[in-house]
Amino acid sequence: MPLLIKNARLVDPSQGLDETTSLIIDQGKVASVGVGLPEPAGAELLDAAGRLVLPGFIDLHVHFREPGQTAKECIETGCRAAVAGGFTSVCAMANTKPVNDSVAITEMMLNRANKANLCRYFPLGTVTKGAAGEELADYGTLKAAGCVAFSDDGLPVMNASIMRRALEYTAWLGVPVVAHEEDVNLAAKGYMNEGAVSAFLGCHGIPAAAEEAMVARDIVLAEHTGGHLHLAHLSTRGALRQVREAKARGLNVTCEVTPHHFALTDREMTRFDADFKMNPPLRTEADVEAVLEAIADGTVDAIATDHAPHAWDDKECELRDASFGVIGLETAFPLALEILVGRGVIGLSRAVELFTQGPARVFHLDRLGLGSLAPGSEADFVLVDPEARIDVDRAFVQSRSFNTPFKGWSLPGRVVGTWVGGRRVWG
């Protein structure tokens, strides 16, 4: 039956809207938006007074561990965590075991996501076969099977010639290459940011230059090839400065940042808690300020979670031996409300854009009617109570894993309902 949402504060950057209005959802689509809409015959009514109605969030960067490591997460549990956090679409990285470099694995992922029947699931294929960095994967067949981008995330493409060819071929296909920017020779098995804190702790650090050198190389290659370079989870001043300059020159370069990189600094590592260990690592206060500046001035296209679940024993060990990565689907938007909006870095509309229109544009999901609640769009939306707070504890987190650096935090913005194609999947 049709759904009439009344008294909603609709925030939709794709339409330039932030106003109290009504929406009619019918046949899985947004039928109409406006004040005083007539009630359709037999419609279900939803009074959204005091709540935000937002386009469904899109995460460009998740790790759901299936196939291969389902004790950490599987596609079903990952999708449940996604909708609990307001994400109606997720883009799953290819570094599974085995990696997603074949049509068979792509189809298996999509079948599992369809069976879960929670959020939209968009797989990424690898840049290179086996993510070994030596031979290009078959982009054409992978795209035809459903891959929306290509990435060896977790591993950089160290061979510049391979990266050049990847950008050339994906430019022809009209999809981005997603780069994990890390010079492994400069990183040299470090496990936190190289700086004053690592020196104080006596820990082996990863310098900012490891990220910035690869960003510089790949921007040069993007300019040379005309390919679309998307830079994943940027964390340093120098990297963001280069993206800002590349965009000013009209290059097809986009980027994302994560909540942990705008919320936390490397000072957290003094706890020797591996739930603060991720790659790229937490950086300095100056780097966090640079991330906030890039969010505010439009350099950043999207906020992505880099949701990376791990089992208890992957983290409960010596810091140098612990796995990199943290979860983040349920806490991402509340952290944006708390830190970005609450502290006046950006307004609410810009925050919503970074979760909706921005990521939809980067991976061309806007062509599928995602990232917007304009009439005719897919009825993917989230209902948020901005006054209700969440407590980040094991009971709250829906992921199979609990390796969050935000455990014990209280944050604003409870997701009270999530709809995908007009069907309620959470709340």
C-alpha cells in the first residue's frame, strides 16, 4: 500500500531541501514531495514529527568478510549492521578470501546479499588478479556481473605501469579505480602514525609520506590517462592538499574520509588498545584539522566507514601483531552529528550530502535513482531522531564483531527506521 509520511523534516541536498513537508511512497518509489499532499486511498500513515527524513545512506567502503572469514562478519550480518546505521546501500571491497577477481565470486556475493534482503549490495572487483599487483583483472566481465568499481584495498598497487593501465581501461568502462594509498617501502611494517607519539611509545610508525607519495603518483597517472581515481580513507594534510589542487585543475579525482579520522588522533594509541589500530593510522591533531577543513570546503566527496570487522583474538594481542581495522556502520552518522554538525564544522545539509548525494555521484549510483528523495527516485530513506542518543555497547552494535574505537561513547542521532525500496528493513 502507499505510505504517506507527514510532518517530516526532509533534508535532501540533491533537491536543496531542508523543510517540513510530506512524502508519498508508492510502488517502491518516491511518488511526490510537498506540503499538504492529499492522502492516497488506503495509505499507511507515518507521522514523522520531530524526526529527520533523509535519503538512505550509501557507504562506498565496507569489508563484509564473505567469502572466507565469516567468523568476523558475513554478508547478512554486515547488511544488518548497515541498515541499523541508516545505510541502504553498501559497496563491498574485494579483499575477501579468495579475493573477488572472478564472476563466480561476484555472483556468489550478490546471491548472498539478495538472500539477506536487507540493503542494496554493490561489489567491487580487484584491480589485479589475486590482488597480487602483477596482472590486471578482467574488468569488462566483472562490471557486467555487477561490480561498480575496482580496488585492491588493503594493498596498494605499487607498480605504476599496472596502475596506469588500470586507469586507462576503467576510463573506457566509465568506472573508478579506488586506491589504498600506501608506499609499503616507506610504511615498512609500521603499525601507528610516525610522529611524537610513536617516538614516545617506542612503536614503529607509518609516516604521512607513505600516503602522500602514492597520492601524488596516482594523481599524475589520473591526469595522464583521464581515468577516474577515487582515493580511499585519506588521513593526512598533504594528501588532502593534493586532492584539492587536483580538483582545482579539473582532474577526475574524488576522495573519501572516515569518521575515525575526523574524530580521533594518534594520542589514543597511548592506551595500547588495538581497537584504535587501523590503516591508514590515526594521525596528528593537525591532520584531523586538515580533514575537517577538507570536509568543510568541499574537497571531500563522501564519508565512508571502512567497516572492517575482526574477531576478538585478532585484537587481543600485542599491538604490533594485532589486525588493522575497526567497525563503523552504526556510529558513522551519529559521529557526524556530534563532531561535524554539533561543533559547527558544517551544517546538517552538507553532512547529509556526504552520506547520500556525494557517494552516489562518485560511484554513479545516482543513475540508479539512489542518493535522493526526488520524485521518481528509489524510496530508500532513513528516519532519524536527532535528540535521542545511542550508547555504543555490545547490545547496540549489530555487527558480528565489536572492534570499535567508540565503545562507551554516547552519541546523538538514533536511527528509528530504515526503508529500502519502500520496504521497512529496520526499526
